[in-house]
Amino acid sequence: MKKLFLILIILINTNVFSQSQNVDFDNFILNFNSSKFETIYQTFSPAMKKVRTKEYYSSFLTKIKKDYGTIINYNLLDFKINTQNTIRYNYDTTFENGNLTIRITINNHHKITGLYFLKNNVFL
């Protein structure tokens, strides 16, 4: 009975955490489609902001949007809970001009700690 209770608690917590993260991805999509790349940059974790400049991320996102257009639809492929209090999500994402996988990692403070776009499992 204790094992069943523990499993139930884990499933509920995982489901609640993953649903709140979908809100973060929805906000990412709204900002991406509106070309609000500065707003997206503000959702990055401090560590992510140290890796590359704001100009780099803005240029990269501008190129993705220019090449693929706005995001029309997405489906969650899978997610993985990491030991650093983050969840990595993989979304099959339909753009106006093609499909990409977006891999986004979000921490428990709702900050993006990883963001990748993949075409046929190859990083862009």
C-alpha cells in the first residue's frame, strides 16, 4: 500500500510540474511568433546568458523564424526529469515552412537552461 501511495504521489507531482512547464513553452511560442526575442532572452537562466550573447540568440532565433516561419502546432514527444531540478522536453513542432524538434530544458524557477532546434535529429 505504501508503494502504491508513493507511486501515486510521484505521478501527481510529475504531471503538475510538466503541465506548468507547458505554460512556459506556450509563452516561448507566443514570444517566438511575435518576434519578441528580447523577451525570450529574459527567460533564460543566468548560466545560459553567460554561454552566448543576447545578440547571438536574437540572430539565431531570427534565422530560424526567417527559414521556417511561425510555429503552427506542437506535440510533446517526451520529457526527462534531470537531477539538477530541470525537465528536458522534446517537442515535434510544425512551422509554416517545415518541421523541427525543439528541445527545451526548464528549471524549477521557470528559466530556460537549454534550447535546441533539431532537423532530422541534427542540431541547427
